[in-house]
Amino acid sequence: MNVALDGPAGAGKSTVARQVAKRLGYVYVDTGAMYRAVTLAAIRSGIRPDEADKLRELVASLEIALMPGPEGQVVLLNGEDVTEQIRTRDVTLSVSAVAANEAVRAKLVDLQRKMASERGIVMDGRDIGTHVLPDAELKVFLTASVQIRAFRRFQELKEEDRVPIEQLEREIAERDRSDEQREISPLICAKDAVVLDSSDMTIEQVVEAILDMSRTKMAEAK
């Protein structure tokens, strides 16, 4: 089956999805990394998020691939390993605006659906259960308070990228607003998704909860 994991920025989706996929023996697809790769390419090309025509031309020229690696998933942009580069603060601050571009979403959603066509996928993002994989057998909406998400993001930042945690809270709240209000595939909890608030849960507890849901779905399908 396919598992769709949605939720706002900083909710821990990637970490959880990666572990769930490993435990189930499924393939993990980090859709956020794909949007980050496009954002990195735009920054390198000097293209602003509001330059729609230039973004359309850019994304048409890109080849993005997700490959397994010794440390997890490797992100390739036109054959270049950009796994580290896409996690910089500059990319983080611009990715939401780039992801709102219609041409960018159209190309990446098509890629994501092709990846999921063979089943056995755990895919995380913001519109997986509502738009990319509306027929996924299990949908989970993972969330947490803004304060908790900002603290988690703060802990992930490298020393040279550290900013006050209050600033991260403001940025995450603005990212939520942007994702929820964009016209194309906004962040919405699917009607048939299970809402899981991880504010007071460890990563392992979240993973186990989703694995339990997965086992229940598999049993029901037999």
C-alpha cells in the first residue's frame, strides 16, 4: 500500500516517514527535498520566486532524482548530489514561494505519482493525501505547536546558521500561513486522514503509532 504523510513545516515528517518506510520495507519519497532542489536551482540562476515565466522555463530543464544512500536519501539535481546544499537557510526561506508556482508543482507532482505507481511508498509533504496520492490507503496529518516546531528546527541548524528561536517561530508561522493560503494545492488535512499531534511525543512514539495504523490497514485489506 501507499502511505501519505502530510503536515506543516517542522512537524518531523521527513524523519518519521524515513523510519516508517525502513521498518515497513517500503520506499521513502521526500517531496520537500524535490521542491528544495528546484529552489536551489532558482537561487543559483538568480531567479526570484515571483518570476513565474522564468521558473517555468527553469523547472522544465531540471532532472531531479531521489536515490538511496549510506546516510539516507540522496538528492540529485541534473546528476549533482545536492543533498546538503538544499538544507541551507537561504533555501528554507524561499522554498514555500517557489513551491507555489503552478509549473513547478505540475512537474513534481507528475514525478511523485510515477514514483508511487508501483505501491509500497511512504511519501511526505503538504498535499500528498489531498492532491498527489488521494487514493493512498493510509493518510496521516502530522502536526505540532509552532513553539515545538521552532525548537526542533533550532536544534537542527548548524552553528553558523543559528538565529534566535523567536525568529524561527515567526518564520514557521508565516510558512504555515503561506502554505495554507496558496491557491495551488494548499496545506489541508485530508478528510480521511488521521491527525497526529507530536508536540508531546518522541519520534519513536510517532513512528510506532503510524506503524500500528499501517498494520491495521493491511489486516483490513486481507
